[in-house]
Amino acid sequence: MLTLAEKMFIDSHAHIDGVEFDGDRVEVIERARAAGVSTILNIGTGDPAAGVLERAVELAERHADIYVAIGVHPHDARLFNDEAEKRITRLMTQSNRVIAWGEIGLDFHYDNSPRDVQMQVFRRQLQLARELRLPVIIHTREAEAETIEILKSEWGNCGLPGIMHCFSGSQWLAQQAVELGFSVSFSGIITFKKAEELRSVAKQMPLERLLIETDCPYLAPAPFRGKRNEPAFVVEVARCLAGIHEKSLEEMGGITSSNFERIFKL
Ligand SMILES: [Zn+2]
Ligand SMILES: [Zn+2]
């Protein structure tokens, strides 16, 4: 049994298979380990026909401390089809490194895919994840009511866990997520000066539903804001969350790591 301090930190959402890390991926992973990041959940996204999901799975196959989630991001919902469905399902059943379906959801901020297509593809992927008994990673932006409505109808009573990733929504959304049995993962956004409201949402979250993530290469936390983000920086998210909940950094690392391990039965 590890003590809280030894369990350190888990980055519950990173994109380190991407080209942004092609030049120094090994060093990035080493820096994460040196910073006390024991586990990384890497999320494979992009055009499902382009080989990017395979690439994400391969990365996890090569590293004992990296797991992977794959799915079709709401940005790419228009690229989802039977072929994508088969490809993802096959990868999931072939590799025991794939521990979640995601990220899936709705993004009405960028609208990179038509909204009706996003909603349809979100529903379909929730159904598939349920069939495979896999937790889901949810991306939602400016689509709170629609996201909750779809989760209630497709996921509501299935008893499987899920994560609202890179949470930047309202208190209402956080509350709905908790009622649905979901956990809420905070990113570097919570460290930003103007994120007072988000910090107050985080303060009201039950400790057993808290997770931390980088969502790297985006959204580097203070004091690294504006730089390329990387898993080592998840410590700054933990530090901020620890302050909000009046815990030590080590305690918050332990709490969020235990939560992650419970969700994924690691
Ligand atoms: Zn996302
Ligand atoms: Zn992401």
C-alpha cells in the first residue's frame, strides 16, 4: 500500500501523442516522472481514419505509466462513420491499455462539426461505451443543457463512471455531473487570475469527485501560462486545488490519484 505522498499526481487528460511532442516526447515523459506524475491518461483524438488513434494506443503500449482513451472528439464528429466505429471498437478490444472511451461530447463554441451531427455522434459513442462497459471522458463547451440531456438519456442509470474533463462550466453543470455519478477534472484554467467563479465551483465539489489534468499541449497553468503545456505541470493544478480545499499539495495529489484509480479500477 502506497502512502498518500508516494502516490503523487495523475494527469487524467493529456495529448502527448501529438506532433507538438514529436521533438522531445521522451524528455517530456521523464520530466513528468521527475515531478512526481505517476500516471498519464493520454487521449487520442483527430480524424479516426488518419491513424492517430492507433498512434495513441501504441504510445500507451510502450509505457507502463501511460494509459489511453480513444474516441471521436466533437470537433471531428462529421468524420464519424461505421468504419470509425469498427476501428475504435477493435482497438479497444485488442489493447488492455485503452481504459476509457473519449473524449466525446459537444462543442458549440467552435462548431467545427454541425450541432445535430455532434449530438448524434455523442449519443452513438455513449451507447458503444456502455456496451463495452467502459468509462467515458466528456468534453463539453457552451452546450451544458444539451450535454446533460443526452447523458441522462443515454448513460443515466448504467452505473459506469465518467469524467467531465477540463471543467470550465457552471455550478449547475458541476452539480448535474455529480448527480450522474461523474467526476470533474480541473485543468490549468483553474489557476488563471480571472477564474474566480471556477474556483468557487471547485470549492463546492466533493473531494471524492475531484481529478486533475493538463489537457496539454494547451492551457498551461500559471506560472507557465502561454507556454506549451506538459504533464509535469499538473502539479500546479493540484497546488491550486489544494489551496481551495485547504489541503496540502501531497494530500491533494493523493486524493485525486485515488479517485482516478477507483474510477478505472487500477
Ligand atoms: Zn476536450
Ligand atoms: Zn483533450
